Amino acid sequence: MIVMALPVAPILLMPFIIVFFIVVFPLWVVAVAVLGLVMWLLRGIDALLKTRMASPISSAFHWTLSWGGLAERRDRPREG
């Protein structure tokens, strides 16, 4: 009788994969979309009024885009 080996790792990781793709990823996409829209609107206001209101929102947008600082930004030079 041939015993088939069950792939244990995918079975154990399945709940985490489901939570990530059902909950975390869609919330991240919504956050990036909302911050992008707010940043776009504030950049338009900045261009009209010659102010600098979009800078903090731009930082928040890039922080969110980099998964909360987990991924390194490519436009920032490396320190060290």
C-alpha cells in the first residue's frame, strides 16, 4: 500500500492566508485609495493657495504604501 504524504505546511498556513487576503489586504487597498485621494486633493489646494498642507498626508501615504514601514522605500537613500 502506498501512503501519500500530506502537505502539512499549506494546511497549517491556510487560516493565516485566508485572513490576510479576506481582511488585511482589502483594508490596505482602501487605506491607500483614501489617502491617495486626500493627498491628491490637498496637492491641488496647495497649488492654488501656495501652501504646504499635503506634506504630512504624503508621508502617511508613503508609510501606508510601504506596509507600515516594513518594506523599504525605493526613493529614499539608504542610511548607514
